[in-house]
Amino acid sequence: MSTITAKLKSALLGFGCAVGALASSQVLAADLPSRAIAPVAPILEPAWHPFFVRAGVAGVFPDTGINTTINAAPFPPIGTIPGSFFPGSGHVSNRPAAAFEAGYYVTRHIAVSIAGGFPPTFTTTGQNGLATQGVLYRVMEGLPVAAVTYHLDNFGPIRPYAGVGVGYAIVFRNESAAVLNPLLRNKAAFVLVGGIDYDLSEHWGLFVDVKKAFLTQSFTGRTQPQPVVVPPFGFLGTVQPTVAASVRTDPVIVTAGVGYRF
């Protein structure tokens, strides 16, 4: 009986020692400094602001290498009309204008926009056979453009873009000069678009935009009264031949300004 008691006491003593050793190891482990594992920061894409507005100053530069052909209607079969209009051409002036644009990014790279501005007044002066006529006519005209553009965003703050669009030349006012009752008609135009955006911040930026429009419009008017002299009858009165013109200007519109995305 004593032998069994001794073995039981020995087993209990061994169990107690094991429990004490385990508790000691846990206390020592708690006293050791622990190394915290820093959480991995998620990779976030730049904030995307799909709407944008832009405003600036534009220069409108008609292609001066393309002549505006102007021809007078057939003259009376007899007699002469001193100082009458002969076939010639015209030069359309360059003009500044205030410009604005509003658009939306359909994706991070593709945007649609509508651009316009305050319509400037253009002056057409005679050249070649019409050089002596001086100013032929003036028009107040605008060219709003709807465009689709593709934007690159892998050059840091510099974001170049290019695209195509459709413009519509709208004539708001025709003014007579050497040509009376001028009428320059509205016309649609195909437009190439390109430019660069430069981001100053998440919302603000600068831009330079270039648009090339392919524009040809029809024009009609009347000359100043011209005397009709028929020998031997002399002066018989005056006529005002009709002027018909094909006005091909193909303007380049360069705009620089500031933009805001939201």
C-alpha cells in the first residue's frame, strides 16, 4: 500500500513540475519584445474626375495660302462697265477670340467635348483682280466643335491628346463694304484636334489646344452700282452684277488657357 502511495506522490510531483515549467516559459515569452508586422498599404489609383471645363484665348488663323475665288455674273452683251469686278480672290484676316470648352471622360483615356467661343469679326480684302476694291465684306462668325479625343496619362503631369470632331460655322452678321448685301452661308466642317494638358494639381491645369477645320462656304452679294456706257449712245444707266464666291478658309484655331476637372 505504501508503494502505491509513493508512486502516486511521485506522479503528482512530476505533473506539478511540468505545469510550473510551462507557466515560467509563458512568463518569459511575455517579457520578450515582440516585432510588429506593418500592414501592407493598398495600391490606390489616382482620383478620377470625369467632368472638365476649360477657358482661354484663341487665335483664329485662316489658311492664307488658299484663295477665296470671287467671280462677277456675266456682263451685258454690249457696252463697257468701267471699274467693274473681275475674277479675283480675297484674303481673310486672322482674329483673336475668347474660347471655352466643356467635356466628360467616358473612360480614363477617352473624352467627349463641346468647344465654342465669342464669335469674332473677320474682314475679307480683295487680292489679285480685286486688289483695288479694298475691303470686300465683313462677317461675324463662330465655329463650335464637338469632338472625341484620346488622352495619354503615362508622362506624369503632361497629358497629350489627339482626336477628331465636327464643327459648324455659324454666321451671325454680314456687313457690306465693296460688296453689297453679302451673304456667307453656314456650313459644317471636319475638324482634327490635338493638344497638351499640364496638371498643376488634382483639379487645376493648363492647356494648349490646336484645331484644324476643313471649311468651304458659299457666298453671294452684289457689286457697287456700275455705269453702263455704250458708244455712240453714251451713258445708259447703272447695273449691279451678282457676285458668287467659294470661300475656302480651312482655319487653324490655337487656344491656350486654364482648365478645371471635377
